[in-house]
Amino acid sequence: MRNAFIEELVALAAVRDNIVLIVGDLGYSVVEPFAERFPKRFFNAGVAEQNMTGLAAGMASEGFHVFTYSIANFPTFRCAEQIRNDIDYHRLPVTVVAVGGGLAYGALGYSHHAVQDYALMRSMPQMLIASPGDPMEVRACMRHIVDHPQPSYLRLGKAGEPNFHAAVPQLEPGRWLDVSPAPAGNVERKVLLSTGATLGLAMELQRTPAYADHAVCSMPLWGMGPKRIQPEQLRGAVSVTTLEDHLADGGFGSWLMEACRQDPASLTKLRAHALSDDVCGTVGSQNTLNALGGLSVGRICG
Amino acid sequence: MIDTVALARTVRADALRMVCRAKASHIASALSISDIVAVLYGRVMHHNPRQPDLADRDRFILSKGHACVAVYAVLAARGYFPREELEHYGADHSSLMNHISHKVAGVEFSTGSLGHGLPFGAGKALAAKVRGDRWRTFVLLSDGELGEGSNWEACLFAAHHALDNLVAMVDYNNLQSLTTVDQTLRIEPLAAKFEAFGWNVHHVDGHDHAALGAALAAPAADPRPTMVIAKTTKGKGVSFMENRVEWHYKSPTPAQLEQALAELEASA
């Protein structure tokens, strides 16, 4: 995902001279293509995320679209008030980019586990959350974000994730994106709906007997605004099972459940699979920790 | 040529009327900066009240957003909006909020939580550098606000990137929320700190308009950002408010307002 991000950012910056990248002293072996090609629009703010985010807002207020880049919780929680007051309240085109979403940095410990970021970002009224499920969705999110400048948060995995789309899809905030249809003849629409890096898990689940009759959909763009269009989409499904590598509290599944509550007539069955707090304070590989938190075929189907 | 002393007197009087009408706090903080904003908007900054979005205007950020009535008053006095609108300060649904609001004509940035203005202002200054624009950014901080670490992050950045188009000012009245700055979280030696961070530091009497004008004037060739440490008196101009911590909170009664306005009138 990191490579798709920087390739797309370079391509977009080549045709838009208002794109700026500010990193928080991170991005080794990732951001160099941008820094080398656009040295006047690349800044390393150092280990100072509050200033990085305030700077970004100040530049954005003068017509730039600024991307801030760091890992895990550093560009989000460390500077949450700058995101809230400076970016979101002023409706400025700053995209906060966090690499290592979920438990991608599983071995590095709790400080590097980004499992509460959705909760923070979805509480910001203007914030568009972009949580792509594969590199193709990263490119689609980037194109949408640049074409529709607003406060936004791009949550990336790390590197080497497989593609589940054959081409870059068209995205619309809040719209479920078809990734793998249910078998033909299945008239009851059952959906596995993933956001972020759990798209691969959704595809695995679809290959099990329990979920073989489900369609797999992805929701790479969401937030407080797109919540209002969820009831109409939910009405078209008998059941929706959400997947996310984030703690259950304040996450994607709880967001969808709140949206469903807006429709008293809804008959859609909702089930959310998210991480339990067992992962907090434990280290291990991403797969190990996801399974510990409840996100594996065995834990979901067992 | 604008009489900035008279402008400051108008700012103080209107600030007093606003907080009295709205039963609001922070009048002493506004009186502390009234001379600074009068000099900025009266003679230092390039701006046009009829064109708040003028491309090459100088930008002003009030980081100590609680002192907003002084800025609302100076903006009204200079013609950004009718002076009568000040009467809506603090009212339900008013854009004239009790911490400075970008919904008011001429206000660049909303603050209220301290430590946000200098990083934001550094971003504006950096934007001007990237574009090759010559306008300047002025940021007014409080002394107690310097406890926020984000200011020092921005100080490092501005000096490292030679933001000579950034001017920060500290309203140094040595009185913060509960007691003096000295007794709360000591900031001295303040000038030496900023100099060590790589800033061009000026000391001025924050109520001396000639001195403020000279310190805030366009600098000679110097790649460093400018820091103006303005020694001020909290509550300046109203005898019973000067250097009294309670006027961070209290709102003047109508009788106290009359007394305060009479003192201002007598000083003319």
C-alpha cells in the first residue's frame, strides 16, 4: 500500500502544483520519489507532530493540499487537537496519512498499534476516512481525495498487500464497493462488508461454507457525513457482517450499527467482527495478533 | 496617517462594552494587547478592510484567542464590519464568539486552545515562501501560553527554515490564569531562549506605539524569524483592573464600565 500511495502522490503532484508532503521524520525508503522530484514541496517537520499538523493547516489555508505522513498513532492521537481545531473545524484540505494501520507493526508494541484511530477520526464532523483494502483501493482513494479536497485521513497498511481488484475502482464516499459477488441464484443478499486491511480476510471467509453465499464488499471511504446513506444500502441486504482491524468500540461496525438505528424499519441483521482488547499490550505478527483479537477464519467460523 | 493611540482607546472602550454586555471574561487580556493590535492594524500591516481576502495582505493570527474582543474591536474600527455588530458579541448564534472566530470578516484563524497559533502561522509563512510571496504573518501569543510545547516545536521549525516573513509577539504581562507566570511555570530567561532557538529577538514596551512600530516594521536583511517580547500590563488603562488576576474572569458591572470608560476618556 505504501508504494501505491507514493506512486499515486507523485503522479498527482506532477499535474497539481499545490500538493505538498510533510513527513514527521518517517518514510525512509518510501517518500524519496516525491522528495527528489518535488524538493520545494517536501518538508520533514522532524519529530514534532503537533507542529507538523498545524503547519499543514496553515499551508492548506493558503491553497495547498497538504499530506502529512507518519506511522501508526503519531500523526493522529499525538496531534488530535490540531486535527480537530485547525484542520477539521476550518474545513482545510489536509490529508493525514498513517502507515501501519491496525496491527501491521504488531511486534513493536502498543505504542505502534493503530487500533483506535477510526474512533478518533470518525468523531470529526468534516473528516473523510479513507481505509483502502488493497493497493488498487489506495490509488482510488488518492484520486478521490485530490479531486475532492477536504479534511481526510488515509489509513495504510505496510507493504506487499495483494490486490483484490483487477483495476482501480471508482469510489464514492459511503458506497459499498463490490469486490466479489455472491454465487449466482442467491436471491437473499448477504454481505461481508470490510474496511481497511481486513478485505483479505473477507475473501478468505467467502471460501468457507459458512460464508459461501455472501457477497464481499469493501467500504474504503466513510465518515460522519456518509453515514446518512447507509440505511438505504442496508435495506437491500438481509444480513451484513462487518470486518475491521480496529477495536470494536468506536469502530466501523459500531458506525454502521448507529447508521442502521436511524432506520427504525430496518430488518437487516448486523454482526460486527472487530478486535477485542486482548490485543492491547501483546506483541506478535499481524496475523497472530489479529487471530488473538478475533479476526481469523478460525475465530469467526469456529 | 492613523492615530493609533486613539484607535487603541477605541479598542479598549469597545472591548469593555462588549464584555460588560455579554457578561464575559478575559477583559484584562484584551486590554493588555489593545496597543499591539492598534499598531498592527493602524500602521504596520498591509491590509484592506474592504477586501479581507486581498491576496498580498499581511496575515494576523491571535493565538491567545480569549482576548478576541480587542481584535473584533479593531476590525470594526478599521471598517471590516459595522461597529454595531459588536453588540452581538457572545449572543446566541453570533459569529462573534467568545474565542476568536474565523467566521468574522478579517479573522484568519479560530483559536481558543493555546499553542495552535504559531504552528499555523509558520505554515502560512512557509506557504508564502514556497510561492515567493512577500506578505508577512504576525502571530500574537500570551506568556502563559508558552507552556505549550507546540510553540517550541514551531520555534525550531521557523528558525530551521529561515522564515524571515514570520513575526511572533509575546504579550508579556506576567499574569496567567491563577497567578504570575513566574510562580506558575517560569519562562525566564525568555529572550535568551528565543535567541538560542535562532530567532531575531526585540524587547519593547508593549504600550509604546513608536517602539512597537519600530520592532514590527519590515526587518533588514536577516534570515531569522522575528520575536517581539512586548512587556505589557494586564488590564492596561483601567486602574482597578491592572495587574489583578480576578479580571481574567470577572465581567465589569455597568457602574464599573462607566468608571473604566471615564478613565479612558480622561487619558485622552
